[in-house]
Amino acid sequence: MRADLVILALVVGAFTWAFRYGPTRLRLPGGGADGAMSRFLAATGPAAIATLFTASVLPMLADPAGDRIALASGILAVLAVWAWRRSVLLATLAGAACYGLAVYFAA
């Protein structure tokens, strides 16, 4: 693996961690349970997930030769496991596993 890619991943990971961890430890105005900072931090996670999902899926849908069956199986697995267990971790793992298996068996 290239060193610059590893360094980039570590830097992005560190800044992501600081962005999520820092505000929880700082006494910022509006940080109460119903404050503006609390609402902002609560909305950041779903907004980031939606952005990453859109950025990942759009190129697959634009490519006419793309494997949409694998994409659909991954999305359906995420939705099914989320509805069943209400666990982001399990839903993510199930979606990745179903997508990977669909790609493997399609090849």
C-alpha cells in the first residue's frame, strides 16, 4: 500500500475523530440537551451518511454497465437489518457483505 494513501487516511481519520469528540468535551454555548450545538451534532451523522451514500451510488447508477443487482442487494440488506435490529453497525456490515457476495457471484 502506498504511504501517501495511508497518511491521508490517518489525517482524515484524526480530523473526523476530533470533529466528533471535541464538541462533546468542550463547554460550548448551546450545548445543552435542547441547544443549537446539540441539534447540530445530532444532525451531522445522518447528513454525512446521506452524503457518502449519494456520492457512492450516483456513479454506479450513471454507468450503464454497472452492476445494479449488487447495489440493490446491498441497499436492501441495509434496510432489512436496520428495520430488524435498529443497529447501524449490523446494517452496515450486512449491506457490505451482501454487496460483496453479489459482486463475487456475478463474476
